[in-house]
Amino acid sequence: MSERRAFCLSVVRVSIPAMNRSSITSEFSHQRKKVDIYACSVLVGVLSGLIIVCYRTAISFFELKRISFLSLARGSWLSLAAWLVGATAIGLLVAFLIKRAPYIKGSGIPQVKASLMRRIHPVWKKELPYKFVGGSLALGVGFSLGREGPSIQLGALTGGAISDAIGRSEYKRYLVTAGAAAGISAAFNAPLAGVLFCVEELHKNISPTMLTSSLIASFCANAVMWAFYGNSPVFGITLNAVLPLNLYFTTILIGILSGVVGSLFNRGLLAFQVAYKRAFANETLRVSSAFLIVALVSIVAPVLTGGGDRLIEAVETGRFALWPIIALLAGKMVFTLFSYSSGTPGGIFLPMLAIGALLGSLSNSLLVPMGVPSGYLENFILIGMVGFFTAVVRAPITGAVLITEMAGSFAHFPAFILVSVIASIVSGLLKTKPIYDSLLVQIAPEPLKSDSSRPVILHIPVLEGSILETCTHVQEHLPAGCILVSVEHGEDDIFPHADLDIQPGDILRIVVESGKAHELKEHLIGLGQASSGCLEFE
């Protein structure tokens, strides 16, 4: 008789009163665990919000100092030379930080994904302060990078720190996810988009407990941001009129354009990384030379520097003609690709939105001469932001909600949904992988090997059409080394007796060996998805 069947028979022999007492104790323990996670999520949200407020303030301080210094140094060659030398010295400092903590490079979102997939093990004591300092200095010098990706990583590291501080490693995935949601909420003043980003990008599927903890942390971080910066939208774009239904064909055209340009952006980013590493094999030289080049660009083309919020404001005024818009679009794209390929701490969220705004302005310049009524520039700018973001990241719901929250207007939500769907389809037809998936492979191409036999619990979602219809089917298809311990159905934890029906949306809790967790998780997620007889569209 197999060990699994022997285990099941031993459970049957347990007396009914004992089972009742055990189930009551288990239910109480499960509810207590949820309360603990939610309480910790409040702390994660507040601390993440405070850290990101400080991060945003530091970036603004350095940016204002740069703009002020360069405006005064225009006529002085000595001052400009001092600026170039100083920027290079800052680059050497950032290169030193990267050498000490390699996972602070780039936006931080691929690192968070790799951590949640157990491919890397971040050390928050080093990475949190180093990311804060490195990102602040890089954006202060003028890299075409954003604060949003680093804010997500800073929030996730804060969640990991809280988990370590209270000594509850089983809470880490919940608190890291909650911290990531808090990060994007505080960075963009967009609490709902923060939660949706965790669902669409970090996990793809999410349990009710994790969703609730993310909502709590996202709200708390947003409240902290409101206390310091107010609750006004990030983009103060005023819409003169809502785009009428008879002009929705323009949304489709912008979606197609965004999908094509987004595909070029993704491929270009990977190509730039390869080319820059070949040109400067030494990482210290690569980072310091990037700071020198960015310092030069901040002198000759300051409009391209920074994340792009000032560029978006300039585009909204409508003072740019067709060819200047094309030049700005090409310049911002190339400079963003260069900035990110250097490996400097910083994200691409805000630069993506700036490029999307330029695409919307370009569309307006092309469509108005063709007979489309004027007066919809602001509408096309917002639609372009959603389209380009979705084409690059492939998170359509997050893109639509994010721009809705950042603009403070729900009037164009149907148009946002349409453009995000079109951009995502076009990007998929061009066989473009989501950018963060591509960057994840670079950071953690292989799962970490471990000799540890420590058990860990995997949460496997069951989707519509899965072959896992009952617990018996689950037991038949589980690979060796996997034990089904419970089924999470909504707010309830259910013992996996043989005849229990598995419903779409249920979460299977399966115990596996920690060293094999990543390999088994990918296989188990495949079991939980639609069977081969069902059609799926990529």
C-alpha cells in the first residue's frame, strides 16, 4: 500500500469529535493568520509610503539642483566642465553600489518577480538603501528613467524587511506583494492600479488573502502620499470634450501604432543592452561613461532628460508641429533605451508614458489634416499613453486603470480599454514578449539550486477547463514529492477529501520540497490551467 493511501486511511480512523475540534482549531488558526497578515500589510503600506515620499523628494531635490546649476552655467566652460566631472564621479559611486548589490540595477520589477518565483534571494539590508541612493542620484543627473519601478522594488524590499523583523517567513510572499502594490500606489497616486499590477504582472493569479493585503497596503501608502503631496492627479490634463463614438476608429489606429512602436521599443531595449555591454565590458566603466554621456545630453538637449513629466506637460500645450514631435519621439526613445541599457538604477514606467504621449500627439498631427476635428489633443495623448504602456508591458487592465487614476478622469475608460486590447493584440502578432518577462530571464535565467529539504507551501490556482476536477484527480496527477494539504475556496479552507469537487477559482495548497519548489510550481500551474482540449489565445 502506498504511503499516500496509508495516510488517507489513518485520517479516516480519527474520531468525529476529534475531527470537529481539529477543524475548529484549524479554522481559528487560519483566520488568525489572515488578521496577522492584514495588520502587517498596514505597516508595510505606511513604511513603504514614507520611504517613497523620501525617494520622490530626493529625486525632485537633485533634479531642481541640476536644472538650476545648468541654467547658471550656460556661459561658463569651467562650470560645464565641473558638471561633467561631477557627474562622472557620481557614476563611479553608483557603479560601486551596483557592485556591492547587483540586484539594484534597472527598474527592480524583474527582481521582484524573480524573488516571488524563488529564483533570487534579495538582501534588503543592502539593496533597499543602495537602490534609494543609486536611483536618486541617477534621476538627479538626468537619466531618462522613472521612479516608479524602483518604488515597486523599494516597497517589496520593505515587505521582506517586515517579514524578517517579525520572524514569519511564511508571510513573506504576502508582504512582498503588498509592498510592491504600495510602491506603485505611492509613486503614481494610483492605489487600484497598484493592486491590478500585482495581479496582472507579478502573479497572474492571486488568492483573496493576497488581494486583500495588497489593497490594504496600497491604500495606506496612498494615504501617506496624500499627506505629503496632496491627492491631485499626477497629470493635470484637462479634457475639453469626451471623444465621441464616431471617432473611436482613431483609438484603433493609435492602438495599432502603439503596438508597432512598442514592439520596436522592446526589441531595441534588449539590443541596446547587448551592444552597450560589448562596447564597455567593464561594468564600472559602463556605468560611469553613461553618467558622463547623460550629463552631456542634459546640456545640449535637456528636454529629453528625466522621466518625462515635464515633456508631457510641454506636449499637452500643442505648440509642437509634426516634425518636432517626430524628433522628440525618436530622441526620447533612443535616450531611454540608452539610459536603461547602462544598468543604472531606474525604471521605464514614466518614460514609457512620455513616449505614449508623443505618439498621441503625433496621431493628432496626422489625423487633423485628414478631417478629424481638432480639439482632441489631450484625449489622444492619454490614449497614446495607455496604448504604448500596454504594448510594452502587456498588462492591458493595469494600463487602462493606471492612466485613468493618473489623469483623474473616467470619461475615457472605454477608449482606454479598446486601445489597450488593440495594442496588446498587435504586439502579440509581432511576437513581442512582455518586457519584464524578457528582463527576468536576464536576471535569473536558472532557478537557484538548493539542497534544503525544508517544506514550502505552493498556492496553485485552478482555472476554467482544468483537468483537476476533484481531489482524486489532483492526487492522480500530482508529481512525486507533492502533497495536497488543503483547498482554499473563497474565504474557506477545506480538507481535501477524495470526493471534494474542485471549482474554477479555487487555490490548491500543495507542500513540496524547497529545493524543487520552482520546478514543481511551473508544472503544477500548468495542471491548473485549461486542458489540451480547450483553446487558448496568447
